[in-house]
Amino acid sequence: MGAKQHNMPAEWSTHRSTWTAWPADASLWLENLRPAQNEFADLCRAIGAGEALDILVRSPEEKAEAAALLANLPVRFHMIPYGDIWLRDTAPVFMRHPDGSLVASCFQFNGWGEKYILDHDAEVALNIAESCGLPIRRSPLVLEGGSVEIDGEGTCLTTRQCLLNPNRNGALTPLAVETAVKEALGVDKVLWLDQGLQNDHTDGHIDTLARFVAPATVVCMRTEDKDDPNFESLEKIYHDLCGFTDARGRRLEVMTVPSPGLVVDEDGRLMPASYLNFYIANHSVAVPTYGSAQDETAVAALAKFFPGRRTTGLSARAILSGGGAFHCITQQEPVCLKDQQ
């Protein structure tokens, strides 16, 4: 490959801000709307201790409602239409040019394989990019931010279940998809896991399965409970990761945290609960918890990987009712290094 024109910084790199969106659609959230708003506010308080928040709202009334709950936080509101709050997947991916400036990469979004088509979600990335005044890179690739995990040093983790799914880029061969991912994200090597969690409507997003916590260091979930609905998948993920080397030829150091085990909704349906859907902010790490017996153990285990940040477990059960947790509803904007030169 020739000299790269851009790359995606690792999530632990310094942020200018975090982008997210106010949960407001009662037709989607039903009885979980107010609990989800309260969990959202707790997440914003954790993030706001060290960086600004750029929050999408759909109306002046919703802005006032959000502002009241988020008082005294460093919030900038943006009146940008959106379907729902999953900005990890609908917002642009912020890339860095070698000169330190930022570029907004906008991918195609088709409702997670045309399963959930909501008004305006496909337009969110371009609208945010335009509001930032950043150069825009448009990609023809159907790709959600939650489907790729970056170490900042040339390596990308993803899953075949998602990126090679016919409902995303069905006309492309696996090699063509991998080549497009490398070019789009500025990486040299793509590491492929197979399947995701059960009942995950994203078709196996990587941000519930394996996360980089440092270069050449990855964390996944593991359990000795063979009744865990994801036991076999988690074991395969662990062993696959142990066999990987990164773009620089280093064997991955694979660390583990517990699985939350069986987490069900009010109707008894299995939910895709994962402690790996944490979000790394400038001064904090927000770990989703679900009322599981493993919550405290998982938060303590993850805290060891982030000694310079405050790692906190925060309830995400209401947000999970919508399909994801903290990483799914956030998108980091790195600092523009060119401004600091």
C-alpha cells in the first residue's frame, strides 16, 4: 500500500467531543423512554467530566427537555433530524489526515441490513459532517461504526456475520469488502471473527464481542457457565483472538472479563447484553451494567485496563431494550492536531 492519506485514531486518543442523540421517540421506546433518558443523562455526566457533548435533538421542545436533565454539562445541541439514537452506526467516522486535520467519512447506512428503516437515519452522517464544516469522504460501502474496532496502529477487528452479510454489501466479494475497509479506515490488516451474540439485530457487531484496550491488547468475554446462551460463541471468539497477530506482526494479548449471562427483557426474550459495549471518554470509561451478578466483577476487570481514567458501571438495561448500549449511542470526534501545531 502507498502512503496513507488518513486513518481512524483509537478511541482512547484525545477527543474534542462526543456525539450522541437524545432519546425522544415514544413510539420506539414505549415504557422505557424515561428510564432510557435517565441512563442517557448518567452517561453524559460521566463523559462531560472531561470533554464536550454534541447532542442531536429534533425540536425546540425536545431540546428544552434534554437541557433540563443535562444542566451544567458542556453540551452543544444540534437541530439535526434522526430516526433513533444509534450514532455509532449513523454518524460519520472521524478520520485524521497526516497533517493533523480531520475528515468526516460517511458510509452508506441501510438500517442494519434493511431491518429497521427509520426516517433520516441515512442522512445523519452527512448532516453532522456539514455542521462540523469538515471535508467529507463518501464511501459506497455499507458499514456501521459498531461493526469495526480500530487499534490506531493499522489493525481492524470485525465479523464475517456483519460485514460479509448479503444484506450489507451483497454484490462484493469478501476480498473486495476487506480491500474497501482497509482503504476507508486507513488500516493495513483486517482480523475476522465469525459470529456475534444471539438476538443481536446488528448481525454481530464487533463492539459487543472484542475491543482493543491498547495496541496489541484486546479484551473479550469468557464464562465457565455452559448454560450461558453465548457460551460456545464466546469460547470461539477467545480462541480465534489468541491466534491473531496485528498489522505490526505482534501476537494479540487477549484479556477477558465475565459475561453478564442470561439477560432477558420484560417478555422473557434474550437481550444482547455485553460489558464490552463500554465507551472510552477523555477522563472516564462508562461500562454498561444490566443487574447481573457479574456487573461489579466486570467493571473492576475493565478498570485495570484504564488506570488514567475513572471507570464506572452505569445501568444500561433500558437503553439495551432498544438494541444496544453506551458504545452504540456515541461517536467520538478526535481533537484536530493541526489546530495545536
